[in-house]
Amino acid sequence: MPLPQEVVEKYSLAGRIAGEAREYGLGLVKEGASLLEVATTIEALIISRGARPAFPVNIAVNEVAAHFTPRHDEPGLVFKRGDVVKLDVGVSVDGYIGDTAKTIEIGTGQWTAMKDAVEDALRAAIEMVRPGVYLSLVGAAIESTIAARGFKSVENLTGHSLERYVLHAGISVPNVKEKGAGTVREGDVLAIEPFATNGMGRVDGKKNSSIYRFVRRRFARTSEARHLLREIETNFSTLPFSERWCTRYVPEPAVALEMLLRCGAVSFYPTLREVDDGIVTQAEHTVIVGPEGCTVTT
């Protein structure tokens, strides 16, 4: 079903700001630059445009594929020459989201072919997306495009549909040929994000990424944790948030967040690493599906 024009306009604005923030951020990623400073500067730009980050800026380096953002007390994390950096940016305008990512290699060109592989795969997928197309065929096109450059598509990472205030809204856009993935519909808003690697083609992880989400109201033992939970529910609700954002509400959020994790009030996103420590690249755009194709918002 077609989206109302005012909704399309909000998705489009979120996408434009996300694209601007992504490109601005890529210019900050340099040898010796602080990951914390890059993340906070991008987020400040988004806010200056009258929008909000839809999730903390994700900065995934080398074998880390996704789900990492620096804590407030990690100014010493800096980029090094040769790092392969995935910069993933999300913007919310009244809850309507633009989600986009790109890979940059710092000071070297060893992984240019793998960066090109995900960009080519993203273009191929976008060209295919229209109502009635099987998502398994979109995944197959991504997989074959990446394979043609000699790399593997990361099979257990997918793109996803977006809805208002919902980052992962139920539809998965596979990065490999996958039976039963469903079909594209008019009015779908999809974040398409191929990942390529020279490793095994799978990711896993258990380590806390410093990215969290609200789960439910639960009783927390300390007044500080209870206060933080109220602020989390009020300010972030269904969207992911970072440890460093919580310093607005409590001076040292680590203890309060740990308590909220233990009681089940919040959960964290694990940092996802390639299982064979392969280098990973990523590219991502958000699209709105129209009657005969799709429009890139980011």
C-alpha cells in the first residue's frame, strides 16, 4: 500500500540528513582520530539539523562487522593506518528512519576490491527491488555479485524493514539466496545492507557493544538505576541507545546499566565479529518501494 505523502516526506528528510551525516563522518575518519570524537560529532550534526540519531553511530573496524560504539570513557580508542572502518548512521525524523552505511580504508588500498564488492551488490539489489520481487532473489543477487569479486557474503547478517520508531520491523532482506524470505510490497521501507568478507562468511558475538535497548519496566534496587530506567523509557523507548547517552541522566552509568541488565529491564546488542577474523566491508541505503521500483532516501 502506498505511503501517505507526509510520511514519505519525513522518511525522505531523515534519509537526506543520514546521507549528509554519513559523508561528513567519513571525512572525520583518519589515522589518529578518536572513535569517540567521530561518533559524538556525527550525532551532534544530526541534532543540529533538527533530527535525532535513530541509534548510536556504529563504528565497526576490521573483523568487527556491526554493533560497536565507543563508551563515554574511551577517548583513547583511535583509528590506525590500514583500518577498514564501517560507519553506520541512523536518523529519526518524528520516528521515521533513514539508515545508511559505508566503508572506508585508512591510508591504504588493500581492501578496495572488497569495498567495491558491497557497493556493487547494493546497486544490484536496489535495481531489483520492486513490488512482487522475491527477497530470496535479491539475496541471491547480492551473494553472486560479491562472489564475482572473490569474496563471501556474510550470510547471517541481513537488511531489514523500517517502521515508525522501529528499526527492525520484521522483514529481513537476505544477503544470500534464502528460501521463504517473502516478497517486496509497495510501501515497504527497506534498509538494504550487503556485507562482504574474506573469512568464513558468518558472524557471532557475546561482548557488550555499549549499545542497548529498553525491554520492559522492572524494579531496580537503587534509586539511580530506577531514575535511569525512567529516562531510558521516556527518551529512547523502542530505539537503541548508547552508554554515553546515559551520562545525561546519571554521572557514571555503567553500574546502573549493569543493574538494569541483571533485572531484565534493558538488553545489549552484542558486538558482531567475523568468526574467522576475516575483514568485513559494508554498504547500506534505505529505500522506499513505489509501484514500479524504489527510491533511495539516503
